[in-house]
Amino acid sequence: MSRLSGAQQIELLERSSVSFASSIQKPYLVAAPEVKILQINVGKWCNQACRHCHVDASPARTERMDDATARRCLAIAQDLPNLEVIDLTGGAPEGHEVFPLLIEGARSLDKRVIDRCNLTILSEPGYEHIPAYLAEHRVEVVASLPHFSAQRTDHQRGKGVFDRSLAGLKKLNELGYGTALPLHLVYNPSGAFLAGDQTSLEKEFKHKLLNQFGITFTGLYALNNLPISRFLESLVRANQFKEYMEVLAQAFNPKTLPGLMCRHQINVGFDGFIYDCDFNQMLDLPVENRMDIWNFDLTTYLNRKIRIHNHCYGCTAGAGSSCGGSIE
């Protein structure tokens, strides 16, 4: 699959007939007075290549965080006075060499740790130990499961993914995830429409997964698909890009602005550059002054202007959408 560069994606977004900057009536967002989340994208290698992936991850990608960068992230975490969560993402973060370093380092700082897991990695040869490792360190698992039907999940993520995802969920349940340990599922729409009501979707997912497969989980996050990377390409191929951008813009909800994740977090790429969010990272939109972890200054970061573009409609449409699900 061909990949659009960040600049090419920005050019496409600029061609749409909507303007996020006009919707918020200024060309930037203001940061919150404290950082609560440090999100670390460890790289783009993944055992899957999902159709909607905003990271454009796949087994062919070689970008990976090194030990020195990971250790510097932990040093920054130690110095952030109001930090609550260290959030590990990427392609499949469990498949990266720095994963245990970050997990154990974050737990030593007594921080909540999130692993954004695709579930199928748990059955890959060499990774069978991961569920027990996560449980041992009391890591919160946020797991991708587009739908409770095999057809819809496999359509978005590949043939056989649904069955392997269920197997991963059952392993996690056996270790106490979904009861004693937090296990959240992530729902993404399968097409060019907004995510439904998160509360209703959670009830439906819980009923279907328990009754049909005996699976339990803590809660569900409903996320809108942002018009970047592979999803952007699919919209263009299907001649749905303009229509989807108008759907997002018409559903713009100003009440979501205070809770946007970009206002409360630091996002770090595998190479150490800092971004307002993971989506900006994939568009090659680093924070002001191209700050990285080696020249990080908290005061400067908190006084920055958050970089925005038309993809930001995805986080502000309807009930909003963040790494923690609906905002409003």
C-alpha cells in the first residue's frame, strides 16, 4: 500500500471545503496548565496492517525507539509534577525492544501504565508470555476490537483477526483482566461515519461478548476515525473524502474543546520528537520550535500554541473522540 507523506496529507486536508481554525475562531488551541499524560509511540512495526490504522503500521515498518530515547522519556516522566499516566502505543508496542524497559520504569515511578494492544500479538510466536507479564506489572490494557462480529472486524483488520482477538481476550480474562484488572476495548466505525453513542455501544458489546463468547471487559472507548493516513487514502479512493469532512465539520461540538487530549498530554515519537498528539505525529506536525526530549522544557511546552488542522474535526465531532473515548 502506498503511503502519503505528512505534507501530502496536509495538502489534501487543505483542499476540503471546511476550516477547523474558523470553527474555533482562531488558528490554535491553548494548552492546559498541567500535563497529566505522557504518551509514547515506540515505533511503527506491527504484526498487522489494518485498513484504518492512523500510524500506517505494518510488519514491513522498521522504525523503532532505542534505549536511550526510552530512558530519556522516563527521566522526563519523573520530573513532571502532575503526571498520572504513561500511555504506550505504536504499531504493536509489545513487539518493540524498549517495551519492558518502559513498563518497568513507569511502574517504578508509581504511574498508571497503559498498553494499547491489538490482541493478536498475544498469540504470535515469542509473545505468548505478554499477558502474564502485563498482569504481573498491573498494566492497564486498551485493546482494539472494531466490532463483536467476525465479518466487520475481519473486514477492517484482516482475515482471522476476530478469532485471534477473542483468544487474546480470553487469555486476559483468565488473568483477571476485565474484573480485577482494567481492560478497555476500542471501537472504530467501519466506514465514513461517526462513532455511535459510547454508552449504548458499551452495553451492546458487553451483552454480545458475554453471551456469545463468555468474555468480560471493563469499558469501551468509541473513537471517530480521523481523516489521516490509511483511512484518508481509503476515503480518497472511494470518493468520500469531501463528504466525510463535511460530516465531521457539521457535527463540530465546541463543548469538546476543554477535554481534548492535546491540551493535557505530551506525545513522543520513536525518534524523540514531541507532538501535541499522536495524530499530529503522523502528519509530521511537531510542536512549536520542533522541541524534542533532549531539549524539553516544561514551561515552554505549557505556553505553546497547539498546532491544529482540519483533521482536528475528528476529535471534536459529536461527543468528541480521544484516546480515552468520548469527551462529552
